[in-house]
Amino acid sequence: MTRKLDRLVVGTFVRIFTFFVLSVPVMFILGDQSAKQGRYIDRGLSMQEILWGYVFEYPKFVLWSFPVAALVGTVFTIHSMTVHREIQAAKAGGISFHRLVAPLWPVGAVLTVAAFFLGTLVTTTNRIAAEIFREVEMRRDWRNNFVFQTDDGEVLNVQELRVSSGSMRGVILQSTDADGVLTHMWARTATYEDEEGWTFREGHLRRVYPEDERERTFAFLNYRRTGFDETPQDLLQDPPDEEEMTYEELGRQAASVYRSGGDPNKLLVGREQKLAIPAATLVIMLFGAPLATTVKKGGAAFGVGVSLGSTLVYILLLRLCGAIGIAGGLPPLWAAWAPNMIFLLVGLVLLARVRT
């Protein structure tokens, strides 16, 4: 009996979730295309390029739809059973409400893990979409006359940086090792390769030893500095969109901004939201299940209303807490996870108050 009931609950939820998680992104795409149509025309994009760009952006909109679809699936599944008195029948047969909805939690955990993995894929597809939409061409590709401090405390002075070609001109790199030896390097140019890092060309290297202030100077045509692994994008301090960076890349970029005297809070909040938003899939299911039993009457309109209202409240909290975190009013971790914690707390309270 319980196994058949489990299959009924899980089957109903999965059907509703699948329908919404695949169809809601279409609405996101239509709204996004309508808002950006003029921008695409100005850039001379063809209809084929626009469609192809949205093919690569589709995984992003699917990821956005996960919490919404999970809430809709939970609310419609439980509310339908409430309206048709299937929950009352299950209780009469000795099956509590908590046992009735128990199969949903493993499904929610699986969907949460799937959302995490989808999030790692989305960063790559977003980059491809940005190239198709020519977003990359609109960003700053160069930086002149700047100073940059690395993770190891090395100080870099650059006359000109070009990100697209991975090159620098007029480079000075200074560092002091544990023994107090001062190293000063000057290079006319430098080029970057993904696997090899930076190669400095046509310059000289000077070492100053503290014990007797001796100096040694070497000229070089090509010099590869071990440990200097900052990418051209790291040096630019004008990173790609947060949606195009992974959790690790956001962390490195935030550290780079902090070393340069900037405010990394926006990047740190975005990094934590990379984890918090997928986790909302399970949290919002825990919230939606008991909420769907609070009204005994009403059909699809009730389910849609509860789902939309809860989604709007979650998005509002996500943006509000994110803004507070960016402004420094909350630590980035709390700013990203506060909406989930609020919904989880309310959901657990509602779940405890449901008559079993």
C-alpha cells in the first residue's frame, strides 16, 4: 500500500516538475529577448545568431527554474491530494502526513545535486552565449599604467595590458624572498599561454643580497617566472559577468580585487549564491509541502497563486539580502544563505504544525 502511494506521490511530482522546468525557461527567453531586441539589432546580429545564443543560454534559465518548478510540483501534488481528500484517506489508513510526503525529500536532494552540477555547466554555456551575442566585444580589453599585487606579495607595474592577445608591455616585477633577497625584473614585453603562464621577453633581472648589498644583474631574451600564475583577466580587474565565472574563479577574482584595494563583496556574495540557489530547490519543497495543505478548497488557481507568491517573496529576499551583503551590512555567506534559512525555518514550523 505505502509503496503504491510513494510511487503516486513521486510520479505526480516528477511529471509536474519536468513540465515546468522545461517550459518556464521559454518564458524567461521570450522576456529577455524582448528586452534586448534593440541591443541585438544595434550589434547586427542575425536571427540565427540570436536563436543560437539562446540555445546556449537555455541551461541558465533551466537552473533558474529549478526552485520554481520544485515549488510548483510540490504545491500542486499535495494540494491536489488535499482537495480530493486523498490525504484524509491515507490518514484513515494509518499513514501520517509526514510519511506521505517522505518520498519527496530524496527526490528533492537528487534535484539539488543535479542543480549544482548544472551550475558548473552553465558557466561554460554562458561564456559561449556571451561570445555569440558579442557581449565580450563590448567589455574593456585593455588597461594602462597600473600596479598589481599578487598572492605572494610580488608587486607588478605594467604600462599596457591587452587581454585578447594575452600580452603586456613595459613590465616591472619586484619581490622579496624569505631570505630578504630583493628581485627586480624589467621586461620590454610579456605573453601569456594557458598551460605555460607568462613569458617575459627582452629584459634584465637584478638581485640585491641584504647581507653585503651585493648586486647581480642578468640580461635575458625569454624568462618564465615560476609562481606568477595570474591570468590576463585577473590583471584587468574588469572581470566577465558573474554568471560566466565558476565558484573558484569568483573567489580568485574577489581576492585579486581585495589586494588591489577594491571592494570584493559583490563577487563574494555572487560566489555564495552559486551554492545557495541550487540548495533552494530542496528548501523550498520543505516550505511548499505543508503550505499546500493550509487551504482545503481551490484548484489550479490556488496552486499557481501560492507558487507565484512564494517565489516572489524568495526573489525579494534574495535581492534584498544580496544588496545588504554587497553594501557590507551582512557577511557574504549570510547574505546569500539568509533567504534559504528563513524559508527552511518557516517550512519546518509549518511541517511541525500539520495535523498528522
